[in-house]
Amino acid sequence: MLCSVGCNEELASSVQCAVLSVHCTQCILCSGQCAVQPCRVVSYLLPSSCHPSFITKNIPYSLAFRLVRIESTAEGLEKNLLKLQEELISRGYRPAIVAAAVERAEGLSRAATLVKVPRPANQRPVLSLPLVAD
């Protein structure tokens, strides 16, 4: 049986059902992996920038949190978290800060990160000015 996305991967299990959609884990389309161009350059904010330190300390956690939300498999999450750690350290982030951020994000369940957080309604008055044209 071939992958229903069209990558022409031969699937090990054959299912005799016309409605069932079966995907393989080999192709990029089915596995949910992002296609990476060979000329890709890591461009995360340098920790030596003039931004406040709390900004640069929160970037590793924010990126790891995003991976927890995006990755649907534990294997993919582990692989991409290791890749993220390497990329952040190559940009000059301290390994201890990166490791702590990844550990903090790994402690979260994917289901908990996908829950919509209710925000309070904005009660401020709206300032509306007429447009004056010359």
C-alpha cells in the first residue's frame, strides 16, 4: 500500500479499506517535519545584544515551549530539542540556561500547552478622533 499523501513510500501494513487514509513516517509531508533549506542560517537573537537580560533568558524557553506545542511525537520532540540546544549554544547562549529552559519545557504536557488561555476583556475607552484632511 502506498502513502496517501503521494510520496510513493511503500507501507508495511496493508489495510483493505477504501475510506482509510494511511500515512507513512518516512516522508516530510507525513511526518510533520519542516523542510530545511541547505543555506539556512541560525538567526536567533544574540545574548550579547542590547536587549534586557530577561528577554534573552526567555528566548530558549519560548522556543522549547513552541516545540512542545508543535511536535506530536515524543521522538520528534527529543530530536528537535537537541537540535535547538545545539543551535542556541552555537549562538552564544549559556549551556546551563538552555538546559534549564529545555528541562522546564519538557515538564509540560502537550495537551496542557494546547489549551486556550482566556484573556480578560479590554475595558478601556476607545479614543476616536475625526480625520481632518487639508
